[in-house]
Amino acid sequence: MTEAVEKLLHILDLERIEENLFRGISPDQSWQRVFGGQVIAQALVATQRTVPADRHCHSLHSYFMRPGDPAAPIIYDVDRIRDGGSFTTRRVVAIQHGHAIFSLSASFQKDEDGHDHQVTMPDVPGPDDLPHGDDLKETILKRAPEPVRRYWLRPRPIEFRPVSFDHYLTRDKLEPVQQVWVRCASPIGDDRNLNAAVLAYLSDMTLLDTSLFAHGLSVFDERIQAASLDHAMWFHRPVKVSDWMLYAQDSPSSSGARGLTRGSLFTRDGTLVASVAQEGLIRPRRAPSA
């Protein structure tokens, strides 16, 4: 297991400090703010630990309120809203320095049989056919801006293979669509709750960027202030995040300094395992006053 994956699993193993209260930490205090996917995943773990083992999260809806401080622990306060015959509902608030920084509502359900259909996975090159490793460095990243190179070359628990890097290499206005192959960089086993938490963690990656394609920008552009505002996710079927998944994304709208992006996560054989929607801040930075 890579060191980055070990760190991810460590931060997802929350400390229980009291009934319905959990403490989480961040993996790197040098970050400017806590990564949104980390808070989503930790909040989901906090709710999972208050729910019977035979019930699994089928949807979550969350809001980011304040930037998280990576140097301080995050307290997750879980409200056991309802335990029904088939469904369980939880709400959790993440707190730092006495203030709420994030809230999440999650619904859990016992496995049931029922009608089954799904959309078709986009027809794109597979992960083995895309540049990666030294090939990626030599063919694409050497032409990319320095912030992009630093981001893609640093060790991380999630491995990405975008079908296209065009939005990093040009300022042309592109169709707001993105296809990225993703997986956990090391096997993490079959635990369904843990796999769901890691899926929630990675679901916040690359998503907001798609809303900037139509404007010839990326989240690495200094002209943009970017941050997640809300995040919703639906878990359709169990998944093993150590296997490749296609994260198919599109952005139907941006307005009011906000961009909306939708995502679908498919296994390599085309099974739809999760859907995602996120609105994020994509505010143009104002030039300093003279």
C-alpha cells in the first residue's frame, strides 16, 4: 500500500470522543485549506458509525460553509434524525474553532430487490491506452504550466488518467465535458462502507474544473477564485474503488460566479455505481486597486 493511501485510510478512521461525536484530522498541515472531499468522506464515515451494519448510504447532500483549517482537528457532531423500517437518516455538522464549516445529510437503506436500469457509459479510450507515468511527463506535462505539473506529479491516494489534457494546455473555450479514469492507488479491501467513503473523497476531484472549460480557464488559473459550495451524491450499486472507474462529467450551466457540474461514475465494464452533482464558486478575481 502506498504511503498516500495509508494516510487517507488513517484520516478516515475517525476517533470517537463521545456518543455521536467524532474527531478527524487532516493529512497535511501545509495546505491552504482542507480538501473538500476529505470533509465529505469523514462526515460520511461519522454517520456510517451510527447506523446498523445492514444499512448503506444511498444518498448524501452537503454544504460547505467555511474553509477548513488543516492544522486543527475537525469535530463531527452526528444527529440521529430517524431510524425507520427500511431507511435511516442522519445529519452531521463539522465544527472547527467553534464554528460550523460543513454540514451533510445522508440516507441509508437496507439492500432491496427492485427495477434496475441505467444509462450507457460513454465510449472513450480505456485507462491502459492513455498517457501515464513517464509517458505522461514526457508527452504532456512538460508543456503544461508549472502549477499543473506540480499537481499531477505529487504523490496522492487517487490515481487519475484524463482522456484529454487540452484544457490545461490551451486557453481556448472548450465544450464543458470531461472524462477521467480514476481509482484508489492501492487495494483497500472489500469493506463496503470504506469503499463508499473513498468514492465520496475522490468525487470532489476534477469536478469543478469542468465548469470552467467553456471559458478557457481551469482551477489553476490565478484569475479565478474556485471553491466547492455544495455536493450531492447518489450511490446506486456497490463498488471497489481500487478498480478503474470512468468519471464522466458535464457542466450544464454557469452563472452568478457559480458553476454547476454533474458526474457519473462507471466501473470498467460499464456499470453505473454513483451519480454526483456539485455547484462551485468560480468567481473572477478583481484586479488590485491602483
